[in-house]
Amino acid sequence: MKSAVKYDGNLFDKNNFYLLYTDGACSGNPGPGAYAAIIIQDGNESVISGYEAETTNNRMELKAVIEGLKKIPEGSKVYLYSDSNYVLQGLEEWIKGWKEKDWKTTANKKVKNQDLWKELDVLISKYELEYVKIKGHSGDEYNERADSLARKELEKNQNIE
């Protein structure tokens, strides 16, 4: 399976708070996919993007959050901006119940993307997080940029396969 992660190398000090804008993109669902995260702290910004040859849009949305958080110092206050209902509802509503039911849904089915949800569950315990829902393609500058970066990563990798 082809997979790639790119990071521009900027790390931040643990001061004030961080804004994390994330997005995922897929060509077909499932199909090739990419994600992007923009991290902003005190006027500085860093960009992360990655690609997977066979994935789903929801997996790329989760991957964007995971990879973004990994670049932020533990213990930091983070405002997570996302247009993904799947990610935000999962974090705010579903994950607690899934864990109580041994990673099963209310219909007693295995939670999809459980590997990523478990990884994200460990990560979120290390930050003070606030979730901000953004309407996709509504003109929010950083959400539009994250979307564009994810699509560009997808297009670039599809052209070299």
C-alpha cells in the first residue's frame, strides 16, 4: 500500500493556544485519499499533508486530526476546526459510548475506523481541546486552504502512481 506523509518541519513552543484546521479528500469512497492540517500558533503556521492509495474520506478526516495533534506539544490548548460531522460527533458524542461498549456501536456492530479512533482517543487525552464546527466551502480562509491542500496532495500522488 502506498502511503506518504509530508511535514514542513515547523514545531512550536507550548505557549498560549493552537488553532488546528483539518480536512480530508478522497477520489472515490473508497479510493485514493489525502489529508491536510494547518496548525496556527501566535501568528506562525505549519502545514502537514499525507496520502494513502486506498482509503475512505472519513479515514482521511481522522488522519488529518491525528497527524495535526502529533505536531502540537502535549498539554496545549487546541481549538480544532473541522467541517466533518463524522469527526466532531465522534469526538463529542460517540467515542465515550463506544469505549463503554468495547468499541461497538449502539447497534452492537464494530466501530468503523476503530484503529484511528483508538489512536485519536489516546491523543485527545493529552490536550485541552475545544471543537469548532465549520460549514464546508463557506469561505472560512483556513478551512478552504486545508481543503485545497488535501485535494492538491491527492492530485499530485494520483499523477505519479
